[in-house]
Amino acid sequence: MKLNDAVLSRRSIRAFLPDPVPREKIIKILEIARWAPSWGNIQPWEIVVADGEKTKLLAEAFVDESKKGISLRPDINMPVDYPAIHKERYVSLGRTLFTEMGIAREDKQARIEHYLNMYRFFGAPAVIYLTIDGGLNEPYACLDIGSIGTTICYAAVQEGLGTIYLAASMHYPYIAKKSFIYLKQRKLLSALPLERPIQKHRQAFSGVNESLWKKLCVLPINPLRPLFHESYETIEEFFRNNNHYSHVILYCYERFGW
Ligand SMILES: Cc1cc2nc3c(=O)[nH]c(=O)nc-3n(C[C@H](O)[C@H](O)[C@H](O)COP(=O)(O)O)c2cc1C
């Protein structure tokens, strides 16, 4: 695939097929993405991938938390106000999105359902968490996370998969941290659900600025960078010896003392 094609065909996907994503594909994507530039080459990203049952459990926990009406507690501050021109774009996105989805302005229940779907990772069976060490300087680490996150998006397109940056999945980071000991000392900056877009959305996929959705899902995590500091030559070798991502985190924790 040409770079131009990957860049021009990438869209934020908001409805995913539920089929499991082959782990070899995830590995391929992360192997490419780790070449992303970072400030001072510090490569601050620590990437954890959730899939299978873990994703479903995480999605359910996020939805339950949201239904309790608990206020958001992201690890980094979210935008609250911005200059008019940017606000206009933000409002316009919401309007376009709900129109595309056939959700009427007064249909409060459907809107709530859409937001809950974000917590379900729009039905995706796998989720890539982008995290950093809690001691890192945030503004610069955020630039680096954007760098690798976007590289992941393009690498996913190359593998025939869709993604979306999901700030919403960082609203209650303590849920993911409870599930994965490894994340306890980390800041969660974004999550990227991963799978093929569902068909009806795929049609709009190549259109203007349509983003679509209906379902969701999320999951676990795997630290990528630290693996390369250990005895494994490649991440493939690591995963060949560790069948389940959910085990990967635990395994890494025990083995490397994270
Ligand atoms: C940092 C970041 C966080 C985002 N968070 C969300 C989110 O929580 N929910 C959502 O529906 N879209 C989210 N998006 C997707 C944007 O809405 C999308 O990138 C934008 O509307 C442009 O559309 P495109 O990606 O299809 O070109 C996020 C994008 C970025 C870069």
C-alpha cells in the first residue's frame, strides 16, 4: 500500500466487526509503529493490548461506571474550552455524526447509547492502550504518544483494519488499572480499538468525514518496548511463547518486576 493511500483512506471507525483480530496482525502493526519518532528518542510508550474476554470485561466495567454517573477522572486533563473556530468544528462533528447515525437531536436515549458504545470500544474485539510511565513529563510524552498512535492507525489501514483514538476510554483509567497490575504506575493516554469496520460503515469509510458506530468492545494490554530490553529478540518470539495477551501482562509483571 502506498503511503498516500493509507493516509487518505484512514478514518475514525465507530463500528467494528466482532471477529478476533489475528495476533500476528497486531504484532505486525506494533512492529512498524515502534519506529515512530519521539523526543530525544526516549520512546516513552508502553503499549498494552487487550483482546478476547478481557476486552468484554473492560467494556462492561466502563459502561457500569458510566451508568453510575461517576465524574470523569482521566490521567491527563481533557480539553474544556477552546477558541471559537475549534469549538465550531467540535460541535459540527457531533452534528454530522448523529445525523449520519440517524439519531434525532431530541432522542436522548439514543445519544446516551452512543456514548456507552464508546466505552464498549464500538464493538472492537481488541484494544491497544497507549500508556506512559507515571513519572514522565506529560506534554512532551503526549506528543510522542500522538506520534506512535497515528503510526499505528496507518499501519492498521495497511493490514486492512480500522482504528479510532478513543479519549472516552480514558475517562475511568482506574478500571483498566484494576484489571492490569502493570498499569498501576502508568498514565493511560489513549486507547485504539482495532478490527475491520462493519460493512455499512465501510461504505461511508471512503466518503467525506463520516464516522460511524453502533457497537463496541475493549480489552487488555501488552508492554511492547520493555520486551525488547529482555532476552527476546523480537516481539514475535515473545508471543510465540505466550499464547494469551492477558497472560502476557501477568507474565511480564512477574518476569520483569513491573
Ligand atoms: C486524541 C484524540 C481523541 C479522540 N477521542 C475520540 C473519542 O473519544 N470518541 C470519538 O468518537 N472520536 C474520538 N476521536 C476521533 C476524532 O473525532 C476524529 O479523529 C476526527 O473527528 C476526524 O475524523 P477522522 O479521524 O475520521 O479523519 C479522537 C481523536 C483524537 C486525535
